[in-house]
Amino acid sequence: MSSGKLKISEIFHSIQGESSFSGWPCAFIRLAGCGHNCLDCDTDYADKVESILDIEEIIRQATAFRAPCIEITGGEPLLQPAVYNLMQQLCDLGQQVLLETGGFLSVGNIDPRVHKIIDLKTPSSGVSDQNNPENLQLALKASPAQRKTFEFKIVVGCRDDYEWAKSLLFDHNLTDSVTVLMGVMFGKLEPEELAKWVLTDRLKVRMQLQLHKYIWQPGMRGV
């Protein structure tokens, strides 16, 4: 195993709250650092480095939970170059590896075995202009088998966000190729409202809630 090091915010065992893996027990490796200052960020504490660990130790801690999947998240996990080695080693061990990324950086160099959950930031996040268009093209140009390792997540805080997202989906015919998840900013938009819009417009999206925020207190860490 490589001796690369990564800045860690926390490593914990919880229920996967978002993505098409929602509901599954999951080991989470939350890397520290981001700097994009999304207005809707619910993990701003991840900017603080709690520890610096060797990849070998990170893998030891994460696999000890014996969870069906391991998610690498942040912060923004792709800011740390050693994360690519971590993902490869976890895949080599036969783990189901998920990556949740803010969508600011390209996922082009990620091990193809990794399941990529990519944010598409809406206008109310304040950073929609930083969405990396290369990620859309990588998904759309991928082989049918590889498209299954991509999914896009859109968090909607208001009607303007929804209309922006709908235009993006139609412009790229995105839902014809890959899974698109759409959810609400917790506490800012009622799920029922979003559900009505999705049903009225016949959108081919998978609506999701942040399951962990309904199980535990919304601001709780380590869940």
C-alpha cells in the first residue's frame, strides 16, 4: 500500500443519506478543505483539518466498519492529489467506492471503478458559475457501462433554482443518459413543493431527501 497522506475531517459509519445508494449503511471518509464557499454548505466544518493520516491507516479505519460501501466526500475531496491513490487502493480491495464531489473539478482521472456522485450547483448556492462542464461531457460521452458510474445531484432551494436545473437537463438531454437526483435544501424548500413541480413537468429525475437529516438532528456531525 502507498504511504501517501491525506488531510481528514472525519471518518465515520452512518446511513447513506443521498444518491442512488441512499439508505445503505456506509463508511464515510470526509476529507478536509474546500474553499468554494457555497451559500448552502452544510459541512463547512470540513474546512478544518482534524488529522493527517496515511492512506494505509485511512483504509484500515474505513474497512473496519464492514459496510457495503465506502464514500469519499468533503469538503471537496478532489483537492488532495493523494485521493486518487486512495480510491484505487480501495477498489483493488474489492470495495464499492463512492465519490461525492462538488462538481468544480474534473472527474476525468478517477479510477473508472469508482461511482461518481457529482453536484450541479444551482444559482442560490452562489457558485453555479463554477460548475465544471467537462463532467457533463465525460458522462455523456462514456460507454453505456461507464455511464452507470456517473450520477448528478441537484439541490434546489427555490423555484428559480428549479427552472435553472430544468433548462440544464433539457439542453443536454442529461436524463436520457444518466441518473439525475433532485432534492431540496433542507429547511428552505418543502419536499412536497418540489415533488409537485417534478410531476407537473414530467421530469425524469429521481427525487431524494437528505435521509440522515430526518433520522438525526440536521446539524449533527458523524452521521
